[in-house]
Amino acid sequence: MKLKNEKFLWMGITAFSVLFIALLMLTPKAFAQSQNDKQENIYNYGTMFQSVFNFVLNNYVDEMDPEVLFEGAMKGLFESMDDPYTLFLTEDDMSDFADTTEGTFGGVGLYISKPDPRAVKLREAALEKELIEKGKDFDIKKLDPQYREYPDYVEIVSPIEDTPAFRAGLMTGDYITQIEGKPINDLTVDDVISKLRGEAGTSVKITILRHGTISFDVELKRALIEVPTVKHAMINDIGYIRIIQFTPYTADRVKEALKEFKDKNYKGLIIDLRNNPGGLLDAVVKTADYFFSDGIIVSTKSRIKSENHIYKASKTKIVNDNIPIEVLIDGGSASAAEILSGALGDRDRAELVGKTTYGKGSVQQIIPFGEEGFKMTVARYYTPNDVNIDKIGINPDIVVEEPEMSEEELKNYQTLLQDNRIAQFIEANHNPTTQQIHNFYENLVEEGINLEERLIKRMILVENSRVTNEPLPVYDMEYDITLQKAMDRVLSR
């Protein structure tokens, strides 16, 4: 009896296999391989995909939702391109992009990323090829200090100005390791974004890892996030502009600031692009146009003829050539921020101060179809010197690194965070005076908690802003050593 059943089982498997093989033979794959014409092959692969899709839908042991199969196939298609910026967008993803583009959404105010294995492999391949050509040995871990395996965290690219995350003191380079006490190692960036966003007024608790060893929890109350664009102020007779993100309103806001500076007879200009994640290409081109009367601002190159552009300055220059310019950059400066800093730097119009930028030198389009869509890289951009900085970044002319804490200072810093000492101080001293802050600092020193006074003052300023819900000052000269360096440079030119 058992033998008979096994015979029928194998007959069934064989019959099914023959049926499936026949199906594939009837599809155009064999025909496609015999053709030289590329377009014919493309058509045949499309037909074959449709055949397999229908076969799986009709013959899989469980009934499948065609939408699930479709989304799975689409995700696989875009993942095969080895481009972390090219991906399929579900209906929810498209809604998130629409929220951000329109300028408001409910959330905590963070731009985040998670190193993609595809990006790591691309970096490895490029470096390996380069070194082999030079006859050198290849060791990615020695060559690339940014190298790391696909991590169990997401990295904060930058907090959005005047949001719950910003007021809580979260920083570029911080890592989110848990949400509501649950590790995020199996979550994609989109999954994390979904968990961080939500109705304004609700709260979410996240665990932050800072400096590689300091771990602490932060509870953030979600708010209606309005994506800001520009803040400005005069620092004595130097104009200071912080461009937070390039939106449709950025160029107009920068123009207004420059006019105000001119009316006040400014002698120099500092443009702060730190933690600027980028934005719209048109917005950065219009902004860069204020500093040049001719020549290239940026170019885009693609295999699609319509995506090849050379963006040149018009005769609408606002900033005179005799105004010295310093541009502040860091690892959170990406995309459009790198276009502006690249144009000003390549053309010797400004000096770049700070740290190497993020390195995103590609241009994406969002293509909707129905309620879903996809984001796809259609071109790469090049600075005026014809350099693409993708995965490389732009190096500053003047490097400014934040002083590294000693092991003892890291422990003291962690103690302050874990014991909630800053919050307790603010609770007892709303809007504290300079003397109260100094006394608090002296008390910490007496207890053996030794940290820079500028750091303590900054932590108090950020906590007070969080509690009072008031925006932070446009600049913080006492704390910001990169801004201090830029001021020295612009005054000496």
C-alpha cells in the first residue's frame, strides 16, 4: 500500500514538473535567448514574467493575494539594481513622501538612514577594482573607516529644526537601537519611520546609542512637523544663514536674508549647511545663482538624453565678489547641500569649513502608478569641476573636529544623562540665569563630574527649549566651535 501511494506521489510531482517546464518552454525565454535584438528580448522577458505570475497565482498550494505577489516582485526588481536610492513604494510609502513634500506630517522630526548591504558591496567593488589596477592588496576594513556590516540600528542623519527630536538634543550620528523597548535589528528604515510617525500629541520612547558606548532612553511627544527651510541673523557685521533644507521656498527666504544683510551693510557671510539633508534641485540652483553671474553651478548626466542638463548661473547675482563667504558642512550635509557647497567651493567663491559631507551625488524621480509608485535614480550630478561625489562626499578646506571625550568624560556624560540631572536642574530653575548655570556647573565639578562648561551650557539650553517649547537661538557662538572657526576665517579675509 505504501509503495503504491509513493508511486502516485512521484507521478504527481513528475506530472506537475512537466506541466511547469512545458509552461516555461511555451514562454518566450528560449526564443529570447536566440534573438540578438535587445528590444525583442525585453518584450519576451515581460511576457515570461506575466506567465510565471499567472502560474503561481493559479497553482500555489494556498490562494495568494495578487497584490502581495505584485509588491514582492516589484521590490525584487528594484533591489536587483544595487542602488539604495532606487526602490518600490507602497501606498503607505507614497503617502509619507506626499506628506514630506507638502511640508507637514505627524512625527518626531528625524531624518534617518540604515546602511544598505547593496551600498556596502558597491563600495567594496569600486575600491577593489581601483586597488587591483594599482597592484595593491585589497582590505575593505582597513581602507574604508566608514565600513560596517548591516547594523542593528538606524543612524540619525539629522534632526529637523524645532521639532521634538531636535529639542530633545538628538544629534547627527546618534543611533536608534530600540523603539518602545523592542530592538529594531529586523526593521527596515521604512518600518522605523512608520513607528516614529503617528498622531500629534502621542508619545514614543526610543533608545539612543551615542559615541558607541552611551545608551539612554528618550521619550518624544509627536507633533505636526513643519519642514523648515531658512533661519538667519547678524553676528556683529557678519551675515549668518542656516539653510535647513531646500524646499520650494528656500531661494526666496535666502534672497530676503541677503537683502536684509545688505541693508545692514554686512562685511562677510557664513552659510551653514550642516545637517541639511538636501531637497529640490531647482531650489538649490536658484539659491546658488545669487552668488554667480555666469558659469556652471551643477550638471546632471544620464543615459536618458532628457536628463542631461548643465545648470548655469544667470545675471541675477546678489552677493558682491568682495563679500568673503564661509560655508559650514558636516556628515549630515547631503545631496542639494553638497551641490551648493560644491559650486561655491569648486569656483573658489567660498571656503568650506567643518567635516566631510555625506556623499549623495545622484538624482531621483518619484514615479507614481495608481496608489503606488517607485523612486528611481535617473542621473548623477557633477560639480563645476566635473566631479561626482557619490559615496565620497566633499572635503572641507578647513577641517574642524569636535574634541573627543576621554573615557572619564564619557562616563560623566552618561551619568548626567542617566540620572536626568539637566532636566532636574531646569525643573527647579525655569529659564535659568547665567549665574545659576555657572553655579550648577561648579557643583558638578565638586562632585567629580568634569565636563566642558560649554557642553553643560548647551545641554541646559536644549533642555530648557524642550520644556518651554521655545525655539533655540539661531546660533550658539559659545558652544559651536565650527562657527567660531568660520568667524575667525571670514574676519581675516
